[in-house]
Amino acid sequence: MLAKKTSKNQLTLPKEVAEKFPGTDYFDVRVEGRVIELRPVRIEPEEGGVDLARIREKIKKLGVTGDDVANAVRWARRRR
């Protein structure tokens, strides 16, 4: 099978290869001499996962308010 590198240094896996890894979005990439090796990776949350309650707890601990979020969004969207 042949894959072409794009101008943005991206490769698309051939359909026949991608179908062998259903649900896999990430691959570990290694280079051994002139060989590129891809290994499927499953990303899992840290111990116990990150749920909404833990996120809210962290935001409260940091003192982030709704106004802080609104200001950050306005800052990120401003035109330069």
C-alpha cells in the first residue's frame, strides 16, 4: 500500500489499514532507522477519570468565575 505525505506533513492511513483499528484515534510513532512504526494507543483518564464534579471543584478552588470565562472568550475572539 502507498501513502502520500501532504504539504502539511500529514499522512492518511489507507482504508484497509484504518479498518483494522476501529475506534483508534491516536498512534504512537517511532522511527527505527528508515522505518516508521505506528502503534495504536488508547487514551484513558487518570485514576478515577475526570468527571464534571472534579472539574467544578478545581474551578472553585482556583476562584474562576463566570465573568473570568466571558472575559477570556472575548479576549480570544478579538481581532488583531
